[in-house]
Amino acid sequence: MSLEIRVPQLPESVSDATIAAWLKKAGDPVRAEEPLLELETDKVVLEVPAPEDGILSEIRVEQGATVQENDVIAVLTPATQSTQETQDSTVQQEPEPAIESDSSEQAEVDKHAQPVASPAVRKAMHENDVKPEEVHASGEKGRILKQDVEEVVARREHQQEASQSESIKYTGQTKSVADLISTERPERRVPMSRLRQRVAERLVDAQHTAAILTTFNEVDLSDLVRLRKTYQERFQHAHGIKLGFMSFFVKAATEALKRFPEVNARIDGTDIIYHGYYDIGVAVSTDRGLVVPIIRDTDQLGHADIEKAIADYASRAREGKLEMDELMGGTFSISNGGVFGSMLSTPILNPPQSAILGMHKIEKRAVVRNDEIVIRPMMYLALSYDHRIIDGKTAVSFLVKIKDLLEDPASLLLEL
């Protein structure tokens, strides 16, 4: 009996999903738990596995279509049934001797095999119409990497430009400016991903529903840089992960939130909900867009726990393997534009949160200390906040507290 492949239960508050990519074709053999397709929701990409060994006999919903929970999207013929059908339809005859295929035949088979690539890379291949045979896989064990796909796209664009340049050479006919512009300035239209659509909706919603203001300050990271350098090797040996700056910012934000509960609150209608816990979202940039996984109960975590959580989230976010519940909730967010070289920016709120901290590039600058000009590693900090719930004095005091804790990391470690 054939098995219907249905859209699995979607995360809470997610009503539908888009079929991002079919990883198998109709007629392909599959093994139990082998991914058949990828479903893209507002925040994550979900892989739908085969329930058991068999043949993917029918695909009922094409790539790019929108589906809802429990919709039938494909049909699987179990291995036992397909074997029995093959036996019933085969006339009894002497078995033919096996013919050994040479290496060239095997290479031809391998060429059409499913590419070894992460969901994000397969998504990029689909969006740019890149076939596996076009890509030179540079990853370990033949794994296709993002830069491999980018090389194919760049090569195509170069070839297209060369072709266009050749086509507009002087031919004895006069070309108008409009003709030249349309020929030399190609455009490419692609649909927005579900994640990009959702991010756009939330950002516009934040601008329309909150009274957003931003306050700035700067922090001298001399002691923190020195502390990190002194204990980096011992920390990594003890915990198996590097000691970064982000764990200090998460802990500093947590301590500041304890002192200013309005910043750890949100508006619900005409009520204010004060959270008695500290769930901090850390913004992570991926090929598909920005996601903000949540580190929960940061007041109960040590620096090593936070660094491990951040590294794990960043890795799985780029592979599209975050779970929906890891992106839900959160009472405060931190965004680090400094990793991209940003000197100063105004981060936007992540609704329904009431504030977000923006980190920026660490830059050595001349500053005055004890009436002397000295060179110090400085960073600009920005706090965007909802003025409906947080007063300016509270916002400034909150940011100053974070600054004080980071400039005196000993007090941060001692929770002073």
C-alpha cells in the first residue's frame, strides 16, 4: 500500500510553508529518514524525511508552491511493495550474469547523484539555477560550498557581459542610448524568500507600532581585551571553545536588565508585562537573511555556556537547521554590526521586545584619560528603545551601566 507524504506539523503561529527544494525526483529510491524536500517557513527551513525505505513514486506539489499543514505533497511506495510488484511482473527466466561497469559508467552515474551540500547551499543553487555538474566542489569529501556556487554565478555573469559587449560592436547601424542601456545594464528578478518577507513585515511593523529612539555611548575595552588575552588559552583548554567578546556583552546586558526591569518588559495592549527571566536574542546573519536565536536564562549561564550556545546557533543558522522554538520569545536582543565593519548604526527593535543593543567595530582611538591623550580600543554602543515604555533617563542609565560593567570586567564577573 502506498504511503502519502504530508506536510508535517508546523511550529506554533506558522500557518503555511513554501516548498523550497525537492531533494529527490519522482522514481528515485529513498531510505528511511533520508530528506525528501525542504520546507521554508518564516524563520527556518524544515527537512521532510522519508518514513521508510521505498520509491518516491509521485510528487504532487511542485517546488515553490505554498502548502499547509497535513497537505499531501508526495506518494511513497514502500520497499517491500515495490519489490513484490517487481517480482510479480517479471517472467521467470534464467538470471543474466552481472555486467561490471567501468569507471566511466560509474562516473556518469555519480554525476547525477544528489549533491553533498547544506540546505542553504542547495537553496542558493536553486535560486541561481545552478546544476550540480556545473559546480567544482571544493569542500571536504566532495561537499559543495557557498563559494563554489558563487564562482559559477560569477562566471556566467562574465560570459554574459562578454557576449553583450561583442553584440554591440559597430555594425554599421546606429544604436540609440536606450538600446545601449538596456543591453549593457542587465537586471535579474528573483522572488523574496519567506524569511526576507517576514523580516520586512516585522521591521515595518516595528516602525509603525513603536516610538523608537536611540541613545549612544562609547566603551573603553582596554581591561576586557587584556583579560581576554590573558585567559584565552586556559579558557579554551578548559571549555573547548574560544573566549569571545559576545559572552561579556550578554552578561553585561543581563546584569543591566536586572537593575532596569522596564527594559526587560513589553507592552501588551494597555498592559505592561515585566519578565522575571532573561532570554537574550543574538542576531546571526545567514545567506537567507537575519535570524535571532534566543539564549535562555542568561542569568544562570556562565561565559563558556554562552559562547557554546552562540557558536552552535551560528553554525546551525547558516545551515538552515534552527528549530522554530529557538527563535521564539526573547526579552532583549543584541546585534553586532561590528563584525561587518560598522562604526555606528541605529538598530531596530525586534517586536514585541522593547529594546535592542547595537555593538560596533572595535577601533583604536585617541582619548583623554587623567588629562593625558592615550590610545585605547574603543567601541560605540547604541541602544534603540520603545519610548512608550522606556523613558530617556532609564535608557541612558541602562546603557551607562553596560558601559561601566564592560570597562570593569571584574565587577561583571563578581555581579557587582
